[in-house]
Amino acid sequence: MNLGLDLQGGSYLLLELNRAALLNERLESVRKQGATHRRLDNGGNGVRGR
């Protein structure tokens, strides 16, 4: 985390993020949710629907 001062004596906080890691985490979450919904749609029998 970077901290800095502006020229008027205040302070600001600079937030950085790793976009690739964030996107990968989000895609993995969506994938897991889809797998869960497929299982529930098939009555939990583990058979994949089409």
C-alpha cells in the first residue's frame, strides 16, 4: 500500500490491485457456482445436464 502527501498538506491513499488475479478469482467463483447449480438442477445425482 502506497501512502503519499499532496501539495496542500493533506494525505491520500493509493490503492493498487492485481487485475489478473482478481479476474481469475471471480471466474473461479462463477465456475463453482455454475457447477453447484448444475448439481442442484439434476437433483444432486451427479449427472451432468445438457
